Amino acid sequence: MIIRSIIKGCGSYLPEKILTNADLEKMVETTDEWIVQRSGIKERHIAAQGETTADMAVAAAQEALRHGGMTPEDIEAVIVCTSTPDHTFPSVAIEVQARLGIPPCPAFDLQAVCSGFVYGLSIADMFIKTGQARKLLLIGAEKFSSIVDWNDRTTCVLFGDGAGAVVVEADENGEGTIKDRGILSTHLRADGRLKNILYVNGGPATTGTSGVIVMEGKEVFRHAVKYMAEIVSEVLEHHKITADDIDWLVPHQANVRIIEATAKKLGLDMGKVVVTVDKHGNSSAASIPLALDDAVKQGRINAGDLLLIEALGAGLTWGAALVRF
């Protein structure tokens, strides 16, 4: 008997306001053609005045709980993956726990930027396999509009806000094979020597301000294509499978060119890749659960499908997970 961590339900939340490329043309020197050609993004959602990361996280969590047939009282741990917390402390997870009425349990934020949700899957899996929780809530939530320099045309066109969530539950029916449902493996990496190609130029212990995003786009692109190809190949080799065995690639939604390059290196048809970057932009740790929920609600991803999930973010951090939904 093998304990597996099964994704029982998912949910998402996107702010009502949509910022299109046409809107951005009125704000900075850019064009719809330039943005689409370089990123694949056509629009992104922007949080309303006063709308917080916790607000979005709670909404996504409520939907995930409903979809998974669970109540707040069932949850035994809360993990929120975010780089845009409402406060330096306490965590967004504490706010989510309080507002949903989840009983006392571990609740904390995880910060790995765009790789946050993949890191979160790994931590959630460890919690379940070590018996620390049988049902937990994993959320990716970001308000990147609050750390974007809206005068920087190279970065402000890329990012959006939103939240996605999953409920994960222990299952004791695993046989230890690739056919088991649940999180089959996670593979995580980081290299702090590359921290200066993507960072925020502020913080409570440095400038005393939140700062804004600074990025060397070409360098990020180059490393993303290389590391994504390596990490997904590692997953396939670990399980002794090929890309043909994968039902869906669910990548971090940063740039459609990075997504296409990863699929090409895998020899994976784009018809098997979940792409939402065109309508969500880069929502950092929220992007994978948003994409997952979108595909599930459309009936594309179904129970039993084998998912390869991957992401790269500032740090640099990167990682991948193999999950049978």
C-alpha cells in the first residue's frame, strides 16, 4: 500500500478588470503586435482598487473546496504560494484560514515566485506522506500589478493578477506505479547566482518599500528554455516514460515562446499543451493552478490524465511535477 496525494478539486479567481493590449497602447509606447509577437499575451486581469491577494486566494479556495466536495472544517493545512503578500506578516495563509473558518492547523506562505506552485505541490506531498495532514489547501495567488513599473514597457505588458487553488487529499490505494492517481514525483532546483536577471528592487530590510520588477528578458528566456527542457527530461527519465505517455503539459504561463520551445524539445504536440497566457498574462505562482482549473472546467483535463507540470521563476527557481489527475 502506497500513500498518494490526490488533487480532489480545483478552483480559480480572476479580477473583473481586463487590461487589453489596446489599453496598454494608450499607457506606454508599445503595440498589440509587439506584445503578442514576443509573449503571446493579448490581455490580463488587474485587481480592483483595494482588492488584495488574500481576497483572491479566498475566492479561489472556496471554489476548490466546492469542486472537491470538502468543507473548511476538513482542511488540516493551508499553503499559499505568493510573492505579493498583503503584509510583511502575518502570512496570506493565516488570513485565508481565518476568513474560511479553517480550524487551527499549519498555515504559511511559500515564496518561490513563478515556481511557487510546483514547490507547493512538493511540500503538500510531503505533508501528506509524512502523515501531518490528510486534506490540505494549496493556493497560488498574486497581485503583480502592485509591483509593476507601469512606465516600463518591457515588463508592464507581461504580468497579471489572479489566484488558483487545489485541495489535496491522502489516498492509500496506490500501488507504487505510474498508473496511480496523485502526485507521482516532484523535481525542484534553484540557482541564486542568477538572481540579478529577474528581481524586485525593494524590500522591508533594504529600501523599506515593495519595489518594482526588474528583468533582463533575453537572459531569462535563454535560461528558461534550457532549464525547462532539462527538468522535464529528468521527469521522463525518472519514470522511464516518453512524451507520448503524457496527456497534458501544464506549464507556467509566462511566455508562449518558452512554452512552445519546451513542447518542441519534448516532441510534444501543442494540442496537448494547456495555454492560457494569452488571456491571463504572467500571474506568477497563480498561473499553473489557473491554467489547470481552466482546462478542467472546459472538460479537457479529466480524472486519470497524466499531467507534466513545470515552471521557472526568479531566483532563479525552477521545477516540475508528474501528476495523475
